[in-house]
Amino acid sequence: MSGHAEAAAPPRDPVPPAPDPGALPAGTALRFLVLVVAMAVATFEMLSAVLRPYPARNARFLCEFAAGYDPAGALVDNVARHNAQAAAVKECAAAAPVSPEWYGPAGGVVVLLAAVAVYLLLPRWKRWRRGLVPLHGRDPRGEVRAEVARLAGAAGVCVLPDLVVDPAAFDAGAVVFGRAGRRTLCLHHGLLHVRRLDPARFQAVVLHELAHLRHRDVDIAYAVTALWRAFLALAAVPFVLVVGGSLVAAHLGWFLGADAVFWPAARPYLVREVATAAFLFLLVVLARADTLRHRELYADRGAVARGADPGVWRARAEGAAARGRAARGVSALWRSHPSWEERCRVLRDPAGLFTLTGTPLFLLGAVTVVTGNALGGLWEAGPAAWLTGGLAAALLTVSVWRAALYAAHRGTPGPSGVRAGLALGLGLVCGELLSGTSVGPGWGPAHPEPLLFPLLGAVAYVCWLAQCTRLRLREAPGTPSALRGAMLVAAVAGCVVAAAGLGWWMGEGQLWLAGAPYRAGGLEQHIREVFPGPWDRYGQYAAVLPWIAAVLVSVSAAGSAPLVVAAAAVLWIHPAVLLLRRPRAAGLRSTVLAGLAGGVLGVAAVAVVMAYVHSWRPPLEERGTAFGLVHLWWRAVALWAGVAVTAAVVAVATRTHRLPRALTAAGIAHVTALAGQFVLQSADGCLGPLRVMGDTCHWLPEAAWPLTELLVQMTVPAMFGAALVAAPLARLPRAKRPSAPAEAVRRPWPPRIAVGLAAALAVVSSVVAVRSASGGGTALAVPRRPPAADTDARVRAFQLLAWFKVGGQADMVALASRYAEFEKWFKESTDADTGAFDGDALRPVCAGLARDTATARRHLGVPDPQLDRRWSALLAESRDAARTCTSTLDSDKNDVARNTRMLERLFDAYEQAGDTLPRLTDRVDTALEQWPRWKAR
């Protein structure tokens, strides 16, 4: 390199060496947390299935059927029916006898208490079963005890454990066990003989066991054992006997608590329930084995660090290889001890203790989505997503930081996040397929394409975490305390993003596996009614209506959720802050310029949209209906395109920290484009061929603000799209270029000010999105009640009986009794000759009729469409008659004509009740003939 080139290169600040990765939490504790969560979820799911009440005794089950649930119908249709009467279903389930949903959590507490008992009693059981004897009986001179005490001092173990001997174990091994406060080191009988023949091996074995004490993982090992045994005895075995037995019995024609009519539709659900339990069992097995293997590898490292001879491990590995006992393939996944070959490999290079490996991440992904689905059945999606997503993000953040810190410590490239993200995403997908509620009555989801969201989203998320971590460690690793503080900040940012993504998937994303939820709810027809226009006459309208109903409403609903809004800001502000920390803000200037250019591109795209819709805009009085909605769609598309293109270009063009810089540029482009389109809309009438809504030139920011509020909601999720686009592009190979000249990074303050201003605008837009949503929400997101599907006759009969049992019978009896009172009043309190009547006696009848009608209208409608129309008409007529009666009787005037109209309305309602109630009664009697056992209930 020439002297001129050397002079042009900017001086680099010396980078301090990275701290020891051991400063962060150990991987064994993280794996143990995953195992505990997996066992808890498996226990909850299995015991809930075992203790679930029979269908006829399950209040929520009956309420769902009363709302029109069809076990053989499409899931998206069932969800739409539920949403159409969500308040009534909730009231129905609350008013009915409480379904024992607490059985699952209570069973989990029982399993936990049993595990605690096993943990406390296991050491005594081990001593008694193995016939362990104190060491002093086999070591009268105390030589072995003295040697163990010396090794304990070398290993850093302050309190010497109880020393016992297993006289029935002739191998040269040892094991440490016990509970908190009382540890025991058991030396095998064969190890005492090896001490004289091979002292190095004796020291290696003892130091390995003492390392377990120093690492404090003995409690973890025995907690794992206790949980495992309690789980097997109290959850797994009862599940196999009850649920597996029910499945076998149903195949043989013995139906417990159900009927043959439901079996064809229920078979996939029951089989999937068994498959889910088997999958959870497999997760627990793999997580348990992974935890125990990992603690052994850590103990090996600790023993060698305290003086053990690595040659002992090499000799054991050579011996195992000679005997052909090396663990290979899948069988190694469920072994509680690693192979000797793996142990030697970790001793040579401990990268396996720090790098992101596929098995733990797959387990983490599967456990996360299974836990979220399980908790989502008890809580709302938001709290469930916060708990499960936050826990998964915290564990993943610590794992990523450990891997990145180890790479920085060794001077090697840190984790990219692609392979780890794929493993995590595959775990999410597998967990969703087996535990998700959106698969429906078939053997798989009707539309599996949305599963790409968790798969690709996991890749983008782990890449984002990994590259932000590498950026932080590369520029300023800091002291161990500062390192833990920075990791805590990253964990909080990761928790927000993970909770937002998981919450969206649990709340709405899962429904896309069954089809477009909004379109299935009749939203297209609703749009046609709310925004009238030539939807079928012109292609500009018809082509975008399905996209508006399926995509625009979904994106707008997601963009109005406070958690999604916060996560979208964190996605780019967190890496932007890390870029600001770089010396002289290196690379920030080009990132800011790229973001501003992307914002200009977004504004230009909006201008193109305005010119396009200007060419076919309707008269002024029609621009606020269908035309306005189509214009809004294309405007949102233009802004999305600007953000995505910016992220893609920066991810491809930059040399270092490509994903953080791409997201930072995309965030700047987003706020810039929103501000630019606000200016264009405010001056709409002054733009000539770009005029859309106005015809005269005026500066109208107050008229442009409502449109901007809607666009903020619709474009906030664009940051997630930018991450999905930029993550794979950032991994493309890039030709190396010479370093930037010094003058390019000499003035860091302008780009820093630009980033700060953009971040402030992002926060403001986030507040706007949340406030506009809380102020009115998205009216289009409420679907109409869909038409009933063509269901089986016996299923329809069961729906009617369910409606009759959970509230229909009470409503029918109340109305019949009220009209019987009216009939009695009319016969006893009216004079046919003079037309006089007793208004005081009629008043409580009308008041009671009003109350009963209001109560029935709050309840579920009749699941049969024809009967529901008659029932709804009767309730409407009764409500109006009661109102007329009450207002007439409360009037001070005695108007004969008004009194006559009141009585006519009451008689019309009375006659309609006489026609509708017998029809309902006859249909219920017919249904009882199909379901005879319900007659006794």
C-alpha cells in the first residue's frame, strides 16, 4: 500500500479485548428453564385433556355449538360465526355452570408438589437402593479422603460432601447427588482400585464430579430427575390410559360422552391431540437429555481447568471408538451423557458450549409456540404472548450474546443468525402444526402458506439479534458489568419484538392458516355497503377489493396494536442507537442519506399514485366513498414499497453491519415518506395533474391529518416487512471495497441529529397510531355475521338443543309466561263494550316483557337460519310493543287512538309469539328424538 493511501485511511481507535464469555449466565441454566417450561406445558395439556368434562357437561362447548359451531365445517367460518356473537358467547359461558378449566393448572401444581417430594426423598432412596456405605469403612487410613479433600480444594469446593462407596459398582466411575444443604459424593468400588493403578484417571473422575458441585448444577440434575419422574407418573401415563383408551374405544364403536355423528369430524382432533402429547413428550425427552449432556461438558471443562489430565478423555474416546460404541446419528439426541468423542472435541475447542446449535433452538421454538397456544386458551393473546415471547426472547438473547462474545474473545466472526433462525423457525412451525387451534377438522391446515411467516420471521429475528450484538461488541465491548447492562437492554428490545410477533400470530396470523378471516366474515359485502361505488363496473375498483378486504384491514388492525407499534420502532431505533455509539459515527452518514433517499422515493411513489387515480377520479361528491378507499389502498402500497426498497438496497449495497443499517435506513425512510405525503395531501388541490380529492388550491393540513393517521396505522407493520426483505439480502456475498476516506466520517453530528429527529418522529407516529385506534378503531375490521353453512342434520339438531339448554329454553318460557299474563289481563281487566282497561295492571306486564325481550336479545340467536329469522322478528316486535305500551301508559293524555294502537301492537306480538314459539318447540322435540339421551337431562 502506498504512503498516500495510508495517510488517507482514517485512524482507528484501539478495540479493547472482549471479556471472557463466562461472565454471562451458563448455558445449563438456560436449558433447564426450557426444560421446565416444556414439562409445565406438557403437564398442563395432558392433564387438561384427561380431566376435560364430557361435551354435554362443558359449558363453553355447548355455547359454541349454540352459536353455530360446526365440527366438520371450515375453521374460518366457525371463527366468523363466533366473532359475530362474541359478546353473547362470553355471556353464555359465564352464566352457565363453570367449566373446570382450572383442572389443568391444579394438576400441574400437584405434579410440582410430587416433584418436590421426589427431589427431597431421592437421595435417601438412592442410598438405600444401592446399599451405599461410608467411605471410612473402605478407607481405614483415610488416604482416599485426604486425596479427595486435596482435589476439592483445588476445584474450589469449600465444603467437602459426604463420601460414600457403592460396593456393587465395579467400573471406575463416581457420581455426586443430594439436595440443597446435603451433598454426597459416591465413589464406585472400581474407582478405589484404579486410584493406585491410574492416579490421573482417579483425579479426572473426582475433579469432574467436584466440578458439578462448583457449578451448582447438582440441584438442576436432580430437579430434572424429580420433574421427569413426576411427569411420567402423574401426566404421561394417565394421558395414555384415558385419551389413548378413548381413541381406541371410538375406533371400536364405543363412544364416551359423544356420539357417532361427531366421530368423523372429531377423529382428526383426537388424533392430533395424541400426536401433540407425543410431540410434547419428545420435547421433554430431548430437552432433558440436552440439559444433562450440557452439564457434563461444563464439568469436563471445569475439571481440566482445575488440573485434570485431558489424556484421560482421549484414552476413553479411543477405547469407545475401538469398541464401536460411539454415539452417532439421532440416537445421540436423547442420551443423557455426551459421547467421549464429543467430550474430547469440547475440551479441544469449547465452541460447542457457546455457539448457537440447532437442537436447543428447535426445542425453544417448539416450546414457545406450544406454551403460547396453551396459555392463549386461558388468557388473552396479549398476556400469553408477553409471557412466552418474553421468556423465549430473553433466553435467545443470552444465547446469542454468549456466542457473539465467545467469537469476539477468539477473534472469529460472530454468529450470522441464519442457521439458528431456521432451527428456531422450524420449531415454531412444528409446534404450530401439532398444537395450533387453526388447523380445523382436516389433518392439516387448509392454507399452509402462512407458516412462512413464523419460519422467515424467526430467521429475520435471530439475524437482527445477532448482528446488533456483533455491532455492540465490535465497537465497545466494555467491562463485564457494562456488558451485562447492554445485554439487558438488548433483551428488553428483543422481548418487545418477540412478544409483538407472537401476539400477532396468536391473535390473527393463525387464522390465515384456515383462509382469509376478514373476507370469510363477509367483509367485502360490508365494504360495498359502507363505501358505495362502482365496485363491479370498473376494473380499478374490482381488482383491489379482495386485497382491501384481506390485506389492508389486517395490516391496519395490526398497526393499531400498541405492542406492534412499539416493536416496529424498536426494530430500527435499537440498531440506530448502536450505530450512534460507533467512533465518529462511522457509516451513519451514508445510512442516513440512504434513508432520506428512500423517503424521497416513497413520496415519489405517492405522487405516481396520485397521478394515476387523478386520471379516473369521479365527481367531487363521490370521492369520499369507494374512490377514497381505493386511493387509500394505493397510497399505502406506495409507502410500503418505499420502505421495503430502501431496506433491500441498503442491505445489498453496504459492506458492514448490513441488517442494522438497512433497518435504520428503512425507519428513516418511513417517517420521511409519511411527512412528505402529508405535505402532498395538504396541498392536494394545488398540484394540477396530481390532484385527487380537491379541485381548488388551498393549504389544508387539517383535512390531510385524518388520512395521515390512517396511513400511519397501515404502514407501521412495513418495518417488519423491511426486516423480512433485508435479512436474506444482507447475507448475499459482497465485493470488498477500500475503507472510506477520513473526511467521510469527520463530522458525525449532522447524521446523529437526523437520526434523533427521525426517532422522535417515529415515536410521534407511534402515538398517533395508538391514539387514533383507541379513538375509533378500524370500522372495517368488524365482519358481518356469515350465512350458516350446510351442516349435517344431526349436528344442526345438536346446535338447536345446545341453544335450548344454555338459554333458549329460559327465554322461550319467559316470553310465553309474559304473553300468558297478557292474555289473562286482557280477559280480566278489559271491557269489550266500552273499551276501558286497567292500565295499572298492564304496566308490570309491559315492563316484564321489555326486560325479557332485552335479555333474550343479548343471548345467542337460534342456530337455525329460518327459526332465527322468526325468533329475531318476534323479539323485535315484542320490544317495540313493550316500548309503545310503556310510553302510552306513562303519558298524561288518555288518547283513544293511541290506546288502540298500543293494544294492536301487543296483539300483533302476541299472535306472532303464538306462531313462533310452537314452531321452536316442535323443532326442539324433533331434535330430542335424534338425541334421546338429552331427554333425561
